[in-house]
Amino acid sequence: MTVAVTRERKRVWRAWYLYDWANSPFYSSVITVFGALYLSEIASADAKANFTLNGDRACTDSSGASSTLQNCDVSLFGLQFPAGSLWGYLLSIATVTQVLVLPIAGAIADRSRHKRRILGGFAFLGAVASALMFFIAGTNWEVGVWTFILANIGYGGALVVYYSFLVDIAEPDERDAVSSKGWAFGYLGGGLALALQLGFFMGHEAFGVSEGLAIQICFLTSGIWWAVFTIPAVRALPQTHVPKSGERGLSVLTAGFKELKQTIKEARAYPLTLAFLGSYLVFTDGITTVVAVSAQYGKDELKYSTQVLIVTILVIQFLAYAGAMIHGAIAARFGAKKTILGSLVAWVVVLCFAFFIEAGQPLQFYAVAVGIGLVLGGTNALSRSLFGQMIPEGKDAQYFSLYVVGERGTSWLGPLLFAAVGQITGSFRYAIIALVIFFVLGFVFVWLVPVRRAIEAAGNRPPAVL
């Protein structure tokens, strides 16, 4: 049955889009650009200072000769590794931490009458932690580790609730378009915030601030942006959630994991839904890793300036808006599954091209940025909406909790592979090409999933085009 697109429904959709707009600077600015560049630099400075003071061999290569700052060793949680690998390992630690928290987020949301308040609570936790990264300076990179982990907890917890709203606000035939527009507006918001921050960063001398302080201010403004735009988004979302009976108070901490276990057990009755979820977890790990490490790859392997890297990420952000809208239009004609498969092929081509980029050739790097931008938003947006079609009625929050927990539970593999290959080979060029495996396997797994049967098996009506 077709539901009329009323003015009220459009208002709710815009509110849903707005939260993607709100949280995107954390991903585009904090994770993709400034965090990747700044934390490794601060950690390297700390390792260099320790080397100078202690006279150890933390900054020497295998021949005993003086090496680059990125090869200086630092310690985190009792482990010692090159400072240049800090970002990859930190991404892994942050995502594993999310796995322990997200089931609790789902349980709290399920048991509250104020679902949108839960979204706001996690969003403000992330925003405040992101803003507190302002205090990363000198050699205190450990401050960045803890605030970044807290910000990721808020980011992931909010996503569990945010994704579950999609099924509430859009009918099956509308979800591909609504999801794609959400991603598109998210990248547009992240791109606009990054453009403003880029202008400030590039002209930091005119403002009388150092380059380091300029980056700290960018952390602060990312958190403020996240918080400010979350307020109208949360206020306009519907409050239609009927809470579950059951645990309250402290018992909700264990209830989240019990519910996750029960969801996994019940999901065995929908093996095709699980098959698609497993396919998604494989290729989204590759997508997340490519975006998160692209700045480091350009800086440490290809020797580009910070300005070139930030402009590149800016190009990705704005093209991702167009790419998500294009993916939505293609899916409307050819179906979400075929569009996703084509997108995964494009990812493989982009990574292969990235492997052969010559150092000091920014035009080649910009070409890769164009490729990433055109496939970035659409791949995840269509996957989110297609998974929403495969969820049994009335279990949206449960399954999207499983979706996000699975996503965070596996998304440490890509950064770990990237950091490990880079450390073993001494080159991030081999690390970037190693990520192709995620897209090849993802393509094969998605291709094998009969999505129409999966949707019908969940008791839902398939969209007209699949």
C-alpha cells in the first residue's frame, strides 16, 4: 500500500537528514583529516623527545641510522610500535570499545519511551568528547586517545538509534531514496564544515594562531557543529517508540548483551538476512579503512603537504553528495543490489589506481579522490536501506543494533591490516592495495545473496525494483 508523501512526512525526513548533516564533521574532519594527521605528529614528537632525552634507539632504522619521525616508537596499553602506526591501531581500539557499548545503547533505547532523547544523549556525548580534543597539544597525544574513544562511543551509540528511525519514517519503496539522501546531506554537511575549517587552517597565520592550534580549533568546532545541528534534528523526529518491558536501572547493562544474543539466535530463522549482513560487514570495513587512512597514505607514503591532503578530502566530501544521489537514481532503475555490486567493482579499480600513484603527483591523487567520492556515499546508503527491507516487522531497533555492532565489531580489521602491512613492509603502498581483499570478497558474497527471497522471508513486501 502506497502512503501519501505529506508535508509532515517530508518534515520528518528533513529532520532525519539533518542528523546525518550534524555528525558528519566528526567523520570528515576529526577522523579522516585532522585526527589522522595530527595525532601521529604529536605522538612522533613525543617519541622524538624521549629519544633525545634518553638516548635510546627509538628513532633508528634497522641499520642504526637516524630515521623519520613516523618510525619513532611510542607505547600504548603496554604495546610498543612506530608512531606512524598509532592512527591505525587507535581506530581498531576505538571500534572494539564500541562493540562493548552499542548493545547497551540498543537496550536503553528499547526500554525508554524517549527514543529520540537517547539519540540526543549519545550525540552530545560524542560532540563534547570531540570538542575536548581541543586540548591535544605538545606531546600529550594520550589525551587524544581517550577523547577519541569517547567520541566514537557517542557516534556509534547514536547511529544505532538513528538507523532504526529509517523503518519508522519511510515505506519500502521510499527507503533507498531516503537513505541515499541522508548520506548525501551528511557528506554535504561534512564537506561544508571541512571547507570552512580548511579556509581557517590555510589562513591560520592571518588569524595569529599556529598550525597546531588551528587544528585544535577545528576539533572544537567539529564538536560544536555536531551539538548545534543535533538539537533541531532530534526535536523534529517522531516519538512513536513503544518501550519494551523488562530490565531497568543497572540491569539494562546486561540486558543489552542478552538482547543481542537473543537477536542473533532468532536471526538464524532468517539466514538470508544474516548472509547480507555478513557481506556488508566485509566491504564496509574496507570502505571505512580507505577513508580513514587516505590522508596518512598521502602524507607518509606519497609525501604530499597537509594542504593537498585536506583539499583532497574536501573533494571527496562534495563528490560523495553527488555520488549518493546518483546511486539512489541508479538503484531506482536497476535495483539496489546491482548498484551495490557495480560500486564494489569501482572500489577495486580505485584502490589499484591508488597503488600506482607516483609520489609528488597531486593530480593523480585528486583523480583517486574523485573515484572515492563518487562511490563512497552510495555504497553504504543502499546497503543500509536494503538491510532495512530484510528486517522482520517490529524488530527494527534490534536488528539495526546488530547491524551497527557487527559493523563496529569487524571494522578494526581493516585498520589493523593497514597498520600491520605498513609496519611489516615499511611501505603504506602495499598496505593500501591489501585492502582490495575486502571489496573482492564483499562482491562475491553480495552476488550470492538472493535479496528478494530475503525480503519475502522476513515477511516484508519487496520494492518494485531490486
